Amino acid sequence: MESASQMEREIRAARNQALFRAVNDKMLELNEVFEQFVGSYSIACECSRMDCVTLIELPPDAYRAVRASPHTFVVCPGHVQDEVERVVSSHDGYAVVEVLGHGVQVAEATFLAGRATNASGR
């Protein structure tokens, strides 16, 4: 049986990751403007650490691919937390992770809420 503390870790981690995803969604317009000059996006690490302020450079297509799924996030390689996520792919300077357990529900809910907000123009 799963412990309550593990469930709480999964939910807290997913909330933190969703927060950073929202920050990166707000930065998307700037990234799209600068893409023609630098060829990459600069995003905040979407790890579950609230004190992380690391920026990650990645190709725009890679960012779009990660953003297509509610379950995936971009993190620095050393910021992966095996107890709440699994590595989907590793790249030079970043890893793509997928949330696990109860974090899936949080990731899906915040993903859908973000899509609804973007669709309404807010």
C-alpha cells in the first residue's frame, strides 16, 4: 500500500512542475521572437524544487514536443526525482521527465486549465 507521504510528494512535485510550466508558457511569446536570432528557447527548469532558478536552452521543436503532453516536463539532468517521475529522454543539458502516480492527475488538471486560459486569450 502506498504511504500518504509518498502521495503528498507526488502531488507537491507535480504542482511545482506545473507552476514552472506556466512560467514557461508565459515566456513562450518572447522565446518565439528571439528564436529567429538564437535558434533556441530559454526556459526555466521545470523540476519540483521550488528554489531552482536554472535556465535551460533547448530547440523549439523539442519544447513543443514536451508541451504536447500534460505528463512531461523539462528538467536539468541532476534535478530528476526518481520517486515522483521517470526519465523519458536525456539530451545535452536537459532531460524530459514524465510524472508518476498521483502527480499525473495534477499535471493533467493544470495542463487543461492552462489550455483553457490560453484559448480564451487571458
